Amino acid sequence: MSEKTILFSAIRPFGILRSRLHLVRQLIQAGWCVVAATVDDNLASALRDSGVLLEHVPFHHSEKISHNDLIALKRMIQLYRKYQPRLIHLFHAKPILFGSLVAFAFRKPYVVVTITGLGYAADEHSRIARLYEIALGGCLKRAQVVIFQNPDDYQRCVERKIVASSKARLILSSGVDMDIFKPRPARLPDGLPVTVLMASRLQKSKGVGEYLEAARLIAQSGLPVQFQLAGEWDEHHPDGIDRQWLLDHLSPSIEFLGYISNMPEHLHTIDILVLPSYYREGVPRILLEAGACAIPVVTTDVPGCKEAVLDGKTGILVPPRDSRSLADAILKLASNASLRQQMGERGRAFIQERFDILKITQQTLDVYRELGLPV
């Protein structure tokens, strides 16, 4: 295999397609062979069409180690031997775990890790949080560079010596393509119901329960607001939402959409984006996408989420796990069309300045250049 081979490993092709396609294209233009070690799902063909060599690895979201995970580990060993990459770039928990374990046996590849949010490793109330930190620290020892997506995660891991400060880099978010996510030509007339969307993985810590409760509270106000909930089922995850529970808690004002495959188009049909997450996010992609579409957002004042919003200017930050505050913030925006427009316009400018994927791509290439790669 060529000396100019880079291997990306993410739990799903979506993580590469949505946020790193510009990076992939620049690498291919520079003469690199790009290999993706990920699941061969319904988005795999789009990744192949971009010029990537996709190699199936059966990653699973479940936090428990299963027989499939042992197969994934064996598969990663095979891919390292087959391609002998000069650099591997790992994203998400299991690719980081398995990719790092295998990398210890191979001297050649540089290893770059992107932490897309600390998740349960940052839960101060969890008994196993320290074990997560220890495992993460072990995984990161093989990496030459560790990229964090928000300053809170960066500071926490450096202060706790999970990663050496000399290895740590801060690149805010995975970025957003401003040419794909852009404002719709015209807003809906004020007389139509205001449409509110929450889109995330269907997990409790994403704030699904708080969102449904806020919708119930707002329904009592009489203001014409239509709520939408979108996301994939994550039933193998210990924090996953139970299907029957969700069905029991839906009401006429809440429409469940399932997974949205055409998010750029769908965002043009809504007025407010809500993400009441209290999970330790990197910087949630949906907040950047909504902001790029000039849609005001309501989200929680927690690490990751707060980086994507200028409170009171591009959206509203609320305390986590607080349905009443969430409802009040949604009501404030739903009842004021001019405020929504002003926040949306400022949001588009803010996202372009800080999170444009072209800038994020250049910052990632700069990391590769630090390692001596001709990119």
C-alpha cells in the first residue's frame, strides 16, 4: 500500500459524510488514499462515491462489550496490516478504543483522536465515570494528537492528566457546510402555527422527556405551536428511550418523525430548533446546522451546547433538566416573529464566523502538517 494512506474510523459513515467530506476531498486531491473503517450501512455508497475505500467494521453503539466487538477488533487488526496507513484518525468511543488498542502493536502509523464529547466520562455523579476516564487515558497514550471539540472537555482532560497538554488541541466542533445549510428564501406568514423541532438520538440524556413536558406546558397556553420530534431509535444503549414510553407520552401537538434523511430541506420548514441535552456533547451538529439556516435555537447551558449559541442574541440558553424554563424560552420565541428573524440572522453570521467547515477542515489539516504529512 502507498505511503500516502490515511485510515479514518468512525462508528457510522454519517460521521464522515456530514462533517468530514471536505477533509476527505482535500486529502484525495493531494494524492492520498483514504480508507474508512466503519459500518457498511445505507450511507456507505455515498462515502464510496466520494472516492473513499470503505471497509466494513461491525461497530455497535452499545456500551457493553459483545462478540461483535471482538469481531470489530479483529477486523481493525486486519485493516492495519492490509493498508499499513501512515496516519489513522479515530472518532467515537469504540473506534477510539479498538483503534488505539491495535495501534499499540504497530509502530508506523501516527494516531490522531477526536473526542466528540466526553459523555458519561464527565458525569461527576457516576460511580463508573472514573473508570471511563482511566480507560480513555489508556487509549490516548498511543495518540500523537488529541483533538477536543469544546474548551470544557479540553480543560478537564488536561487538568486531570487524562491527556498531556502537549498532545491536546482545540478545534471547535466538526463544522457545518454553509453552502448546504442556508436560509430559506422566505419565512412562513405570521398567521401560521410556529413549528418547533427537536432532532437527536433518542436518549433520555438528550432531554427528550423535558421536551415533551415543555410541549405539554405550552399547549396549555393556547399559542398555536406545532412540535416535532426526530431521531433514530437507540435501543441497545442503556440510556435509550423506550418505544412504548414515547408513544404513551406523545400528544396531538407533538409529531414523531423518526429519522430525517433530508435535514437541510426539513430545516426550511421549521421556525425554532430545540436541543435540551444534558449529555456531555462535543458541539452538537444540529445546533450548527440550524444556526447556518438562520433558525434561532433553544438549548441548555452545558458544555458543548453553549458553544453554539450567543445567549440572547442567536438563541436562548436554559438550565438543564428544567422543563419550565425550556417552555418559557420556546414561548418567548414562538410569540415574537421579529425576534426569531433577528436571532436567526445573527445566528447565521455567528456560525459562519466560528464553525464554517472550510475553517475547521484547514485546522485539521494543520494538525496533520504538525506531524509532517504533506497535505
